[in-house]
Amino acid sequence: MQEQRQQLLQSLEALIFSSEEPVNLQTLSQITGQKFTPAEFQDAVDELNRDYEATGRTFRIHAIAGGYRFLTLPEFADLVRQLLAPVIQRRLSRSMLEVLAVVAWHQPVTKGEIQQIRGASPDYSIDRLLSRGLIEVRGRADSPGRPLQYGTTAAFLDLFHLPSLKDLPKLREIKEILREHEEQQYLAEADSPLAADEDENPRMETTK
């Protein structure tokens, strides 16, 4: 019985470790042939995490974006940022992050509404965010012209390590988030190839 349990834990560990995105409970159940209840699976995750803690591992399994994935401990964040900063910079310029924040907190939201909030055209950033799978079309608004409405995706939750949209920071924290990303060099410089063009000069300023 203990051997079967260990084999199951190792299987779950291997699957979560190998996945490039959060893997959900249904997928894990199908692959392992084991029907888990949420409580049973959480017990397995807790057991694995206790073992990682006891052996001094630098990572834990977390519930993210409707699934599970490995994340390093916060005390190693600076090291990981140095490794991943170039990748994040290729993904998000400052203007893209601002548009993404507006979409996240106001979804479903139209281009016109985003422009009204930011004071600048969001066209460039919306196209880039759509191509990266961080936002998606959610339908059309009941307003003249029936403009498209946008919302965030599971990839957005994964990028920011959020279990669900309920875990979004409050709106008043947007400037703090922008500043933190700048300080951590997560954002592209003004002359980055992904930086906004002349129509994408954000008017939202961070405080130092």
C-alpha cells in the first residue's frame, strides 16, 4: 500500500514538473487512471510539499490558474528574476502591462473603454496581448457598433501566479504593481522593440 502511494505521488510530481503550464485535476486523473476528489488531491499535494520542505527543496506545488505547477520559494525570487527578466521583457512592455491591468480589473471591456481609462490608444497592446494569449475576445458590447469586449485568459493567471481572478490586487494598487515590475526589470526599456509607438505613450505615471 505504501509503495502504491509513493508511486502515485511520484507520478503526480513528474506530470506537474513536466508541464509547461498549470495542469488541472481532470488531466492528472485521466493520465494516472486515479479518480481524485479535490480533497484527496490536496492531501497528495500537501504530502509532497511537506517532503520538499523537510529535504530543503527550493520549490513547492501551488494551485495556479485552475491547475497546479511548481513555483520557487519567495526568498529565491531575485535570482530567478535575473534569469527570466529577458523573457518577461520580450512578453510585456509597460504599455502592454497597463492595458493588461485595465482588462483584468474591468473585464469584459472594449477598446474604447480602455482608451478612456488610459488616455491613449490600446490598439498595439491589444494585438500583442492577443497574440501572446494573455487576453481573449469575450463577445460584443450592447452599444453602438457592438464593439468587441476583451477579458483575461488562464495564461494571464499563470504569468502572475494567481489562482483565480478573485485574487487580483485591488485597483488602487495598480501603480505599485507597475513600479514593482519596473524595479525588477520585468519591463522593456523605452527603446525596446516591443515598446509602444507614438500612439502608445501611456499617460499613467508611477510614483517613486
